[in-house]
Amino acid sequence: METLNRQRCTVLARSGMECHLLYYQIGTGKQNLMNNDIPVFVVSGDNELLNIVHSNQYDAIIIATDYHLLSKLRQSGYNGALIYEAQGFSTMEEAENTVTAAAPILYNCCNGVLVPTTSYLVELFTRLCPSLNLFSFPNVLDTSTIRYTANIPPSDPVVAWIGRLEPNKNWRHFLDISLLLRQQFPNLGLWMFYDDTLSQPDDRNQFEYLLSTHGLSNVVEKLNNIPHHKMPYYYSMIGDSGGFLLSTSLLEGFGYAVAEAMACRCPVISTDSHGVRILIRHNETGKFYVHGDLDQAAAEGAELITDHALREHIRQQGTDMVAGLLNADSYVHSFRSMLHSLGLAN
């Protein structure tokens, strides 16, 4: 959500909309907001939050995750547009349970629901909240800043992974697939980008244990909490090295890491985790492998490394796909259309 919030506030501000961000707590993602002009509030309680809302007299508020806040805002007298946003869930069961529990509050308090064009999210809200206004359009990627960057790549291909050390991101399969690939490419580089403040101690301990038992402790380069503005350089290096980004997620609402990599000419191999379906067409803009089929994942990776013509085709098509689908003008138009349909002037 931090990436999406920052990206959309930036492009909406360029079109004349004033946007503020509010969080219940701040984490290491704060570093990504330091060079932006977006006002960011961090509140410790309801009174502080409601004071900010009523002082600023917002025309519309988008609430992610905390659907109970919808009731609090209405009870406090806020009469502007309230939009509940769902960008994804860890499991299908969590998705079903959360939306079922939220539905009565959504019907009573909000003006609409916003989701990306991810099939399971659209189906879920259509089925469980059929009478609510449902808005669905692709997220935005600001390719004026997330784009290919000139670099000096490593001499050997690099396979990278980005995510939290938690079950849904499925980091264990990254290690398993990497072992298979290193049988063919012994000098293959392995880079893992993560924020260890977002993981549980058990996951971190298991991670270190499996690195040791796989013999990868001195092979995997652990890149912890890299500032977002530096990521295009890393994506570009990975792409130019002859490597790729490997996405092993079980379920995604929208794959920002996948989109960012593609924008920087870094090819992607991914599970079909729902949220990346709008981005990846197999052997055109990226590669899919069947979740759990580690041999297939390794075979797709080997082909991407060795078939230079296919690789360059995927790199170019992927970059073009992201630039067309997630461009700022389209997002601003869709966002303004959503507000207009809720009675807010453009």
C-alpha cells in the first residue's frame, strides 16, 4: 500500500488534486516519503484521526484495510465520499471472511469499493456486495521515475526475489528453485530484497536455517530495506546481467514488484498469483510457471538465461506493456471518473 499511495498521490497532485496520507504507525517505508511533498499524518488514536479529517474537510477519503473506520467517520459527522479499497489478501479464505464481515459496514457507510483489475477481487465484491458501486481499474506506475537506468551489471546472471519473509510470498520456493538453477549455472547470483522488520521471528529464523542447510548462506546477497528510489538501478542491473526477477507468491492483489521490474527491462518469471495476470503473457511479456512445479520454474529460468532472442523480446514487450497499461494519464482519468460518478466535480 505504501508504494501505491505514494505513486498515486504523486500523479494525482500533478493533475491538480491535493492528496494527504494517514497511517496508524510508521515503519521503514517512511524513507520513501522523505523527498516527496505529500503531507503524511501518523496518528495514535481516534481523536487525533478525526480531528485531522474534520480540520482538512476532505471531499473524499479512501480507506484501505480498516473497514471499521468507515463507521467511525460516519458517526463523527463526516459526510464526504468514503471509498473502501482492497488491494489483496494473504489467502482466499482470508479474503472471503474479511469481505463477509465487512459487507454490512460497507453497505451502511461507504459510497463505493475500489479494487485493481484482479479477477478474484472483482468476483468477491460482486458476489458478496452486489449492490455497492464497484470501481476497478489498473493501479498506476510512475514510469518517469521507475524506468531503466544505465548501470554496470554483474558478470554473471542474477536471479532476484522481492517480498516479505512470510508464507504468502513463498520465499522457500525461491531457495529451492535457485538450487536447481545453480546446478546448471554455478556462478548464478542470488539477490533477495526484503524488510526484516515486516517478518515474524519464526520466519526469520527459518530463513537463516534454510540458507544454511541449502548451502546458500554465503551465496545469497541479502538486501534489506533498500530505499524505493534506488530500486530502478537494481532492477536494471538484474536485467542487464542476463538474469530475472522470480516471483513465487501464492496470491497477489497486484504485483508492484513485477510491474516495476518490467518497467526497468528486467524480465519476470512468476506463479499465476492472480494479480499479475494483467501484466504477464507467457513468453511475450514474461513467463509463468505452475505453482509448486519447481522443475518447470528452473527450466523456464534456464531458457530465459540462454535464449537471448526470447529474452530481448520479453524485455521489450514487458516494458511496453507496463508503459501502456499503468500510465499516469489513464489512472488520473479513471480516478476522476470514479469521483465524478460519486457526485464530486472534476
